[in-house]
Amino acid sequence: MDNLKTLFSQLQLFELKYQKIEESSINSFNIFSILRKPNDEVNLHSKFIYELLNPNGTHKQGSKFLELFLKEIEIKLPSLDIAIFKEKFNIDILIESKPSVIIIENKIDTQDHSNQLSNYLNTIKSRGYRDENISLIYLTLFEEEPNEESIRDKVLNITYSEHIRNWIESCIKEVATIPTLRETLVQYLNLINKLTHQSHYKGFILEVKDFLLKDNNLKTILNIEASIIEAKIEIQLIFWQELIANLQPYYNFEFSNYNGDRNIKQSVDRYYKKQKNRKEYGYEYQVDENLYFFIELKNNLYYGFYFLDEDNILESQQKRLNSIKIDWEDGNDWKYSDKRLNFEEFNTPNVLDLLDKVRRKEDIAKISNEIIYLIKEYNK
């Protein structure tokens, strides 16, 4: 036990060291996060990535950035006679180099809608492209899979945390002698590192790695791995229990899932112990005929309205939903909590705040108050 205390004390010192480096860093100024929300996938990330990939972009580097991107994701095009589009056929980024084509769907905090990726494939096929010449890329922060299960074996998953970060680093090396362009890329890289929690990442990882390889430190850490999983389960269960306790005086939410689980405990266990076999789960409440309010978890917590039968939506119901003054995600009738809760990644300040009883109470109160507000607004 004393060895374990010593080990944790040393790890805390490493964390404190890099936290202080982060706080004092001159890289804290970032023009991208000033002008746009850091996770704005449409107006920030897709636009900037498109501009870099475009051989005719204002960077004046021709196809250099595109070639580095293709090298990073290990895709070869038959030629660099390329047409590149943004938001064509609603596709975030489309790269055409006949007979090949690359579809890039960019998802940071949102999720793909039902049949969205299949529709893109069918659209591209209708233009004469064959299956074997179509690359369908699903770009997320941490290699999240598409909702549409039937399409997953046709998707190439790439991430901001690895592929985009590596690509931008390569681009920076290529333009090292062009100050304005270099510094713009450096700021974008800093934003990616912040989004993927990799600020000063390499230094911290290397220092901890060297420490774990000493004595029996690694063995000690591996012995408590199961306890860490149980702690994650406990934190998430407490969150659900307190959230539903806040809502029950107003609305009778019931457990709901797509795994066939009997209760929230089974779903949370599955979430951390059987990652590949889990699906969304949470709670739902019937608001109106054919209309439910759901609270679900995939990676982040999200909630909103859904129709059980989308072919039988009453005009009056849709009118009520449209009248609710709220910023929904992508024009849908659902949203993420204002303070994003990513229970999968877990090691984020927002989720770790749930360890503190006072902060947890405040965060859950904000979420439950918003849910109560949304249902009341509909019922008006």
C-alpha cells in the first residue's frame, strides 16, 4: 500500500508539472478558438481542412498538403488531376480523381444520422463511381464508429487525435520557411491538441513511461486496472441516479436501451467492459402520442425529442417542436449538454468534475432544469 501511495504521489507531481506548463504557455492564445467554437466542425474544421487540401487554396502550396494527407491515411489516387468540393451533395469534403473518389464525413461532437453515409455512397455511385474506387472516411476525435452499423465495414476511421495531428505536423515541416502559413498551422495544431487533450502530450507520456519502466511501477498500475473500470462504472451510475431523481418529481422517465439490458447497471457495465458490443442507452418519457423525450449516452450525453413512427408525425406536433427556443444540433430535435460529458474518453475535466459532490449537483441541476424546460415548452 505504501508503494502504491508513493507511485500515485509521483504521478500527481508529473501531472501538476505539465498543468503548470500548460497554464503558462504562450500557446494559450489561439485565433481559431477566438473566432469560432473550438469544436465547430462545419464552420471551422471542415472549412480549414478543405482549404488545406484544395490544390488551388490560398496557401499557394499546390497539392503539397493534399499529398501529405493521402500519405497519412494511406490512400493513393490515380493522378493529382483532382477536383475537391466542400458541402457538395451535403458531403463535408469530396475529393474526385477519376476513377477514384474520397468522401470525408467530419464528426466532432455530432453523430451521423440514419442512413446518412449510405445515402452519400448511393449518390456517388449514381455518378458512375464503382464500389472499389470509393473511399468513405469517417473523421472523429477518437475513432468513433458510425451509428449506421451496416456501413461500418466500408468505412475508414481516421481521427483528429492521430491522423490530423500527424498530418498538420508534416505540413508545418513543409512550410517552415513561410512564417505566416507556418504559424497558422501551428495554431491549428495547438487547437487539435487541446480538443484531443494532448497539450504537451508527448513530454508527459514519455516522462510517465520512463517512470513506469522503473522497479515494479508498471506491475502495480496493471494490478489496479480492474479497480479503475469499477470506479468509472460507479461514477456514471451515480450520475444517472441523481439525474433521474431530479426529474422524477416532474416526469416519469423509464430506462431504455438497445442492448436488451434489464437495468441501467447492466448497460453501464457493458459500456466499460464490452465496448464493441454496446449501443445507446438511457431513459425516455412519453411526451405525446408517438412522441418521446430521450436522454441517451453514446460517447457524449445527449437528449431531445424523437418520434416513434416518423411516417406519422402530426403537423401540430412538429410546429410545437419548432417553436421551442433552443439551439438543437444540426437542425435536429436533440442536443448535447452545454457542459459536454464524454463518459467514454472519461479523462476530461467535465466528467472528472462529477467526482466533486458540489460540482456534480450543480451540473446535474443544469441538465435536469433544461430537460424540464424543454418538455414544458412543448406542452405549452
